[in-house]
Amino acid sequence: MEKIFAMAVPILPGITEHWRKFTDELKHDRYDDFISSREKLNVHERSFLQQTPMGDMVIVTLTGSDPENAFKNFALGDDPFTKWFIKEVKEIHGIDLANPPQGALPNLVVDSKAPALHAN
């Protein structure tokens, strides 16, 4: 059964253009490495830019058999792509994926195709 994981991540002030260059690099020069990375994790990643009055945010979704563990285990990769990706995320978002903050991950609350969630 396919599951989904989503997270809203703020872009540090003044860094949106850096984020755009990062995503351009993901879509072009590093696309094969990006796809390979996500295939190894058994996830499909999608990212959205959301501009808000509080600043720009990225909504990241992962779908797959176990996207939460894929998110937690991504930084265990020791390859050049993973190291580059971790460095970029830290510069853009201020989050160190190699040492993620402690606490609960985002929680799915409403799903129009899973009525059982409504009971929670």
C-alpha cells in the first residue's frame, strides 16, 4: 500500500533564488542522481513552492511504501549526491538532515479517500 508524507519547510529569508538554482540543478545536471537516490529510498518526491505573507515555504511530499523511514534514512547515504543535497538543504532551510531536529514528524489528519482517519 502506498503512503504519503508531507512537510512544509520555510526557506530562509533572502534565499529563494538559491532554492531556485538548487531545484534547477536537481531538474537538469543532477537529475539522474536525484532519481537514483529516490529509487533507492523507494519514494516519489514532489516539491512545491508556496509564497506566503510569512515568507516562502517548500511543501515536500514523499509517496511510497514507507516514506517516513525514507525521510529519516536519507542522510545515511555517503555518496556525493546525498552530501551535496544535505549541504544545500542546510544553506537554504537551516535544517541539517544529517542531524534532524527531534520531535514528531508531520501527521496526516484528513484524507478524503481514507474515512477511518475522520474518527481520530
